[in-house]
Amino acid sequence: MKRIILVGKPNSGKSLLFNQLTGLRQKVANFPGVTVELKSGKFEQYQLIDFPGAYSMSTLTRDEEIAVEKINQALLDQQTALIICNLDATRLQSSLMFGMQMQAMAQRYGKPMVFALNMIDEVARFGHQIDVAALSKDLGAPVYAISAKTLEGIAEFKTAVLQDAEQAATEINAEDTAALPALDFSEQVKQSRLLAAKYGIQSTVVLKHQNAIDSFMLSNLSGGIAFLLVMFLLFQSIFTFATPLMDAVETVIGSIASFVTDLTGPGMLADFLNDAIFGGLGSFLVFVPQIMVLTLIIGMLEDSGYLARAALICHKPLSYFGLSGRSFIPFLSAHACAIPAIMAARTIESPRKRLITMLTIPLMSCSARLPVYALLVAVLIPDTRYLGGLVNLQGVAFFGLYFFGIVTALLVSLVLSRSSLNDDAKSDMPFILELPTYRLPHWKPLIHRVTNSAKQFVYRAGPVIFMVSLGIWVLGYFPTGAGGLQDSYLGMMGHWIEPLFAPLGLDWRYGVAILMSFLAREVFVGALGTLFGMDGADENIAGLAANIQADGLTFGAGMGILLFYVVALQCVATVATLKAETGSTKLVTGLVIGYGALAYLLAMLCAQLL
Amino acid sequence: MMTLWDASGGQTVMVTSLDPAIDLSVSSRLREMGLDCGDPVLCLRRGPFQGTLVVAIADCVYSLEQHIARKIQVKPL
Ligand SMILES: Nc1nc2c(ncn2[C@@H]2O[C@H](COP(=O)(O)OP(=O)(O)O)[C@@H](O)[C@H]2O)c(=O)[nH]1
């Protein structure tokens, strides 16, 4: 299929335009094996590819390097029919600075290119008008004024772009072109300034609104309070807002379970469905709403423009730990999933700080830990509410666990930054960060992102949990049948590993669940659900927490499991991504062993001392 | 010699030179961004904890750390 590629500077509305053109029918390839996050979608008969944003063709950070590398590949590719360069109409100078460099490259490789003058609705709001025809003439390329938000001009844009894509690319000899000296862009930089002065809005007008909010958000006192409040609400809401949804999922699964088992009648099939399917898989699905709430809030923070401010606020404190303010964004998104976070670390200016950030990202509590935390917090901490329900003791415990992960990450960073790890001269790129305009998030892509995160979570962990539940059930059911877990095959194996978990105050059932969760952390809940389902006569699958409580898990041992899950690196996909991004098997192996040992030690201390 | 780091909130200054010690890739990016000799820069405020400087350059707002802002020589406008 012929391709159209979409490029532009960051924060210029490129993603939204991409979504509007492809109607959200896109694939995001951001899991292991894929090194770059390129979104692609169908736009009529073309494949539209969204390239990572870049400020300039001369690169500073690893993410820009990758973006430019990919752009070069696309320019050489026969299949590339057209380049769309997205411009932020309210910021012509910086948009054109990149856009005109891109244009020079496209010309060299004989590829047709058009400009999408996006955010034209805002230009109108500022009471300004851009002479699009004249700008197009000056640029020597088609320019289409559009708004990806209000959809103004989008229909015409689609038609025009499809026509532009039909025009044949100039035949060039790729080898000859590759041999040409690198382009010098000083002329483009100069031109972009002139054109911006001629057509653009005065920057003081554009920046006024943003500056007003920043004087609040970035002041010492109010900015600090706002930051802490945002972070607290983020973690609290995972617990508070998600609860009704979780109850709903629980009820639905419960009624399906009783309906199905009524149909089958008692027997082995009913035992299997109840314990392995509804007990194992079901107790895991209950946590999907929490993942959705977390993704929603991180997405809102990202779209609103606040994240860049948070990075700025954190720059100084993080620098004491050998990190950069830019480490903040990967750290925050690591609370959803470590894999995109490790890739987001590419934006970090210094290779050394980038490495330290990547190595400590697994300590942030990703959503796969949520089910484990939620289950054990429900077991160990009473559901007490203060301030009319706004503060919930279980929510505070959650916050504590996340906080523990963050503090551990900072301490590890400190240790790593004092070591001689990757100490080369280039390590000293400065911290330069654009602060984008504050905007209300657009709900449509946000909802899409939230449902996507739930889907990915289920697709990724679901099959593993299913297989593990099945395996555990078979091993635990035979040869004795229902109710004979202790004497089953699994029980026998369990007793071998018991010595390993005895110092943690845990019996073999927890041992099995912990070992299984080295496949994926969520497996813990499924495995335990199956085990307790088989063990107890209790048919109520909704009550795994109650079952564990009744079984008498001690506070110390329970806290030990929690801390173990905060620290241990139990995710095959994360290990693979780390290996790909750091290029060092040794480093990553050391990390798995190191975090594992630390986790075990902490769990033992908890069990012995609490 | 005044550097960008010395500028106070609300002050507009003009870039006079970039320290030659700045890595070439960084200084050329700074020039592209609008920190070339003769370019005006509006210092908006200092970030919390004196960690960074918030400046308006051309049509964008950036946050720069001390380490680099110290290497940009300016004069008041
Ligand atoms: N007013 C307005 N806002 C837009 C428009 N296009 C995008 N945005 C908003 O600008 C912000 C950045 O857009 P995004 O697509 O994420 O930018 P990217 O970084 O270039 O991919 C988001 O909050 C969008 O909702 C537009 O045409 N008009």
C-alpha cells in the first residue's frame, strides 16, 4: 500500500489530525520487538503514518535522532507518496523552522509535500487572519488551513491531499542523493523567521493566556501545592473513582458464574468453571476499571499541558538524584506501564540520566501491580473513611505503596549516579524543555486511549492468566478430586518450595502464586483465586479478599508480599525492552537479580518485624 | 558580564554571544530556537527552587537550566 507520512514539531496538533484522518482506526505498536512507536492507520487507499515529533533536523536527543532516521528512510522509500507537514498556525516560526527543513529534504529526495496549517480556530479566536494563498506562494507548496479540533476545513483538506498524493514523485537516484553533502539549514531558519513575521500572530498575544496560568502553576508556593495536590488526587482517584466500576464488574461476573454453574449442575465441569475460570480469570478482570481510571488521568494531564510544568518543577529536586526534570514524564507514565515509559525516556537529554531513568522505571508501580495491591490492601487495611469519604484509609495505603516505589527508585538513582556507569563526555546535554499551551483535553482520543489500555491489559495478561489458572487447576484437582488440594500434585510440589517462602511467613500457596507471577504480575491474583477457590467450600468468587482474611494471612507477611511486588522486576516484557534500549544483557540480568534480592530481603524483614 | 541566568522576571534582554564552550549541536539548536546574537529574549520567571529559568523565545516558552543559561551572554534591552 502507498503511504502518506505525517510530520511536524511536537505539540502542534499532529496526533489529533492523525486521529481525524484515520477515524481512530489505528494500530499502535508499542510492545517489545518494536523499537519505535509509529502509529499507522488507513486513510482512504493510503496508509497514513504518524511520525514522532521533532524540533529540528539537527538532533539533540535520542527520540529526535530516531525521528530523523525514520524520516530519512521514508524519503528513500518508493512507497512514500506524500508528506504532510503539520504546522501550528499560532506558532508559525517554530513550526516553519522544522517545516522548511523538512521541505528542503523532501525536495532533495523528490517527494511531494504539503502543509497543514492546523489550529486555525485559535488564530481566529485571537482575531487574526492568515493569508493562506500568499503563504502557499511564498512556501512554494500547497498550504491548507484546518482545525483538527473543530474540523474546519478538514473535508476539503482530505480531498485535496488525496489529489496531491496522486501526483508522481520525481524519480531520483537514491545512491547519488545519499552521497550529497548534508544539507545546511541556515537559509531555512532565516526564511522561517521572515515568513512568521509576515504572516504569524504576535507571540505576546499567543502567550498571554499561558503566562497567566503559569504565574500560578510555577510559583514557588502555589505551584508546589498544586503539584502535590495533582499527584495525591491521581493516586487517590485510582481507588475512589474506580470502586463503583469494580463493584459492577464483580457483580456481573458473579451473576454469570452462578447462571453458568446452575446450567451445568455439580461435578467436575462446575468445579473447573468456578475455580479456574471465574475464580482465576474473573478475579483479575475486576481490576480493569482501575487501569482505565489511571490511564484517563495520565492522559488528561498529558493533553492539558501540565506534564511539562511538572517536569520543570521536578528538575531541581530530581537533579540531586542524578536525574533530569525530563525523567518525570517517563516515571509518571511508568505507573501505567513500564514499557512505553522506557521508550519515553528517549527524550532525556543526557545519555547517563537516560540510562539511570530506564533502570529505575521498573520500581514505579505499574498497573499490573494494581490487582495485587488492591487485593492485599483490601485484606490488610480496614476501609475507613475520613473527611466525608474524600480520604480513604485504603487509598492512603495505596499511595504509600506507590510512594515506597518512588523513594526506592530515587535511592537507586542516587547510588547509580555516584557509580561510574556510562560516564562519557556527551553525558552533559542541557535541560531545555518547551512549555506548551494549556488546553482542555479532547475527549474522543482520550476515551479511545482509555479503552485501548483496558484492551491491551486484558489481551496481554488474559491468555497467560488463563493458562496458569488452567495448569494450577489441573495439578491441584488431581489425583484427589475436589477438596483435596493439600494432597494433590500441586500440593506435593508446593511443599518443595515451602522452605523458600517460610522466612517470609507464607505457605506454599502464596509461594506458587508468587513464582507464577514472574510470567506477569497479575497472575498472582488469578493463581491465588484458583487456589483459594479450590480450597474453600465457599462458592462466592467475589470474596477472594475475605477468603484470604479468613485463612489468616498475618499483617507482616501480607505487607511483605506487597513490598516484594513493589520492588521485584517480574515482567518478561519489561526485561526485553530494557535489553533492547540499553543494549546490555549484563546490566539487565544484574538488575533482575538485584531487585529480586532486595525484594526478598524487604519481605523477610516485614514478616519478621511487623 | 551579564548572562541570561542573571535576568530577572519580566525583563527583556538581547543575546550578545553564546559561550564557545557549548557543544556545537547544542549551540546550533539554540540559534535555531531564536537565541542567536541580537535576538530578544523575555525572561518570564524563575522556576521553583531556583532550578530553571522560564523564557519566551520567538513564539515558544522554554524552560532552561542554570547550567546552559549561564553560558548565554546577554545585555539589557
Ligand atoms: N484549538 C485547537 N486545539 C487543537 C487542534 N489540534 C490539536 N489541538 C490540541 O492541541 C493539543 C496537542 O495536540 P496533539 O495532537 O497531542 O499534538 P502533537 O504533539 O503534535 O501530536 C491537544 O490538547 C489537542 O487537543 C486544533 O486544531 N485546534
